Amino acid sequence: MPTPTKHFFDYFNERIPQNWNEPALTDYDGTHSYTFGEMSERMTRLQLMLSEAGIERGDKVVICSKNCANWAVAFLSIAANRGVIVSIMDAFVGHDIEKLTNHSDAKAMFVGESVWKKIDIKNLPAVDLVISTNEFETLFARDAKQQEADVNAGKRFAELYPNGFGSNDVHFPTDNLDELMMINYTSGTTSEPKGAMLSYRNISANVHFSQETIPNHAGWSEICMLPLAHMFGMTIEFLYQVAGGCHVYFLSKTPSPSVLMKAYSEVHPYMILTVPLVLEKIFKAKIFPALEQPMVKFLWNTPLLCKIVERKIYKQLMNAFGGNLIWLITGGAALNGEVEKIFRRIKFPLVVGYGMTEAGPLICYEEWYREVQGCCGVCVTRNELRIDSEDPENKVGEILFRGEHVMMGYYKNDEATKAAIDKDGWLHTGDLGTIDKAGRLFIRGRSKAMILSSNGQNIYPEEIEDKINNLPAVVESVLVQRDGHKLVALVFADEKYDLQGRTMDQLMSDNLRTLNAGLPQYAQVAEIELVKEEFEKTPKRSIKRFLYK
């Protein structure tokens, strides 16, 4: 039986005194940096400031800012004040930020400079206090009480800690596991808002599982590059890292590959979390061209001699990721089969996981050396997983999930909550899959993305897109159904690809013949249609396939 869930602040209460003078949070661009002791003191000061402003237990506070150390400090300060964090992407337009802030009933906000410029406080009638994530200065105060909150918090801090704030003063609250901790908006900028309500137990169970399964410790470094306003980045690249005493570097915006490689070489992270698209781009730029060279191809396909190439690719990848990598974790979308096959062959520490916002985020995970091609781990502890199918091992069904990671529901959206969580507590993920005898999950696609052929066959677009993306000059693709049955592949192509005298249309005609030669009759693609721009993506870099028809 697993041990009872440990509050993430229990980890903080232990690790902060142990690592008092060790680095905890650092902006990679050098803006701010905190030791564990400095982080703890700043948290406490901000906690007092919120309290002096009348922000009480259970009140909602928005964070809308770029990734940075102060985002993390603001988050922890709200939690220390027993508040409810409302995380909103700073990339949203002003109107959408206002809409979600109002929907959340937030009383206060922490915002970045760019966000403050694009919102209008007159459109936020419930917000009494706005604090900058730059230097935590007050940008707006509804009345004198809020205006003087910072000064009064300073006085109260001096009274409470006359000898200064020390390691013995670290006592963050741990008795509220079943209270609401945060609202994370999965959608709502163009439709009815869906804010996933996650309890302190939901988040703590994720941190606890990660500490049990992938223990980390002081002296290890990690780069946070996924959006902190999304659960994967917030829970696994930030909370779990600090809970173990690690040093987290924050990249303020999505970096170019060259900046990312530079950061890896300087920080030497022990873990990297990324999306399949990034890995596929690295392979297309670095690995695949090398494997096409005659001598390399010969060695790669020759028994025993292939080990030479395998070792070289392993070393090249390990150096590219900073040299200290123990885990390379990806998820959020299907990983290209050819790319995964090479990772598995060279025994690189690649983990393909599975999760979603409503699970805070982890659903499945497995150590890389136990994973097999195409799987995305086994169910995390303190939870259950099942396939809604009479034959879960062989017949595809919806993936259902139940346990301590499952959200409380959607904020002020009972209809969406009832559609997502049934009366027995099962979260209906909307994803389709099978489970083998070892409990390993294999995702077959999204139920909403599934295409039903004219003869009743189920077609999973992701599987065909995986094949398309391996064709020459293809950067990315989306498979759509037109006229009731015709399959069309929308393709964004590499303009710099060497066409060797052909036109791009001629190359795509060749690609189409190659593709269909490997597809069953019911899944034949009628045509490839070139698009001029990359497909629009979510902040997690998943293609917004609903936009394409």
C-alpha cells in the first residue's frame, strides 16, 4: 500500500532549512535569483502583504506573467496564505485575461509588465490589489488599506521576526490537503470557461509520487522552459524540483534551439521536460541526415559494427543536453515512431509519459528502461486506470482515471464537470487506448480526433500523421476528413529542402504514393494539400487540430 499523501509544503519545511544558503530559483537571464533562505523570507513578506490587504484564506489570486523566479515566489506566497492560485497564460490578449480573471472571482493579481499594459483595471471590478512580478511593487490599490498593505506588512514582519527571519521560522501550512489550491484554465478564451479546480491534495500527490519515483536532491540543476501557467511546467519543473532541494533556472520565453542548447551546456540539467516536436526537430536537423550518409548507413545496419554508430549518437545527444542528463521526459502528444525507435535502440534515458491538466498532471509514468515502443508508462500510485472496453488489451476504449490526482471539477461549470467525472469518480480523459498485461498504456488517439471511415473502420489521425511526418520535406501535418469520407493531409513543408530539380508539388505526389503504399485501403489518403504557415499550436506546442478542416 502506498504511504499517505505528503503535503508539498512538508517537503518545503524540511528542505528549506537544510539548504538555507543553497541556490533555489534563478532567472536564466540574470534578473532575479534566490537562495532557499531568501525565497522563504520573500514568501513570508508577500504572504503578510496579502493578509494586510484583506486577502484571506480561500480568496482567489491571479498570476499572469512570463516564466520567472518571481512567478514561483508569488505562487508559493499565495499558497502560504492559504489562498487559491489562478494561473493564466500571459500570452493571452487583454480581453481574455480580463474575462478569465472576472470568471475566477479573483481579488488580487500578480502581473508582468507586458500584461499590465494590455489590461484595463476598470474592467476588473472585483480586483482590489495588483502587484508587479518585477519587484513586487503595488501597481493598483482599490483603497487605503490595500495601498498601505506593503508598509504594514513590513512593520508586522519586523514585529514577528525581531532577530531576522531564520531557518527555524519556516512553518508553511500543511493542514489543508482537501481545500481548493488552484484554478487552471484549460480553455475559455473563445468559449465557456473551463477552469480545472485542483486541491492541495491533487498537487501534493503529484509531487509526492515524483519524489518517490524520481528522487532528486540539492546540487542538481534543472531548466524550467514549459509554461508555469500549465500543470506540467508548474508541478514537475518547479514544485517537485524545489521540494527536493534542486536549483531551478527559469527561461522567460520559448527559446530558439541555439539558446536552449547554450542553456543546457551551462546549467547541465539532470532532467529535461520537453514536447515531442522539439525532439523531432533535433533529430531531423542532426541525426537523420547523418544516418543517410552511405558509410554511416552501412555501419548502422551491420551487426556488431552498428554499436559504433549507436555510441556516437548517444554521446552526441547527451552532450547536446548538457552531459548530466538522467531523465529526458516527453508527453502531451505522440512522439514520432522513428525517433522513439532510435532512442530505444541506443538506450537513451527517454521517458514517454501521459497526463492532463485535470490530473494535476500525471496519469502514467514508467522508468525509461522498462518502457517499450509506443507505450507511455503505467498508472501512477494512489490512482487507478482502466479502459472502457470489454477487451482492454486488444480493443480500443476511452481511458478512465480515478484517484488522488483527479481534480475537484470545473469552476462554476457543473455541466462540464458532470461530463468529465462520472458518478463513480472516473475522469473521462477523452483519449483512447489499450493496456497490456503488464499495465502499460498505449494511446491510440483522441476520441474527438478519431475518424470513422465510410465502411465503419476507426481511423486514428495521429498514426497516419506519424507516417506523413517521416516523409521528405514534411515538417508537420494534420489529417482531416472532407466530403464525408475523403482523407486529406494538410502539410507544412520545409522550404529549404533540396528538391533536386523537382517542384514541391511533384515531391508531395511522390510522398502520397509512398504513404498510401503502407496504409490499408480504408485509410488511403486522397491528397496532400500544402499550407503556407506552421499550424497554430497551444502553449504546450500541441497542434490545435480543431482549427483545420
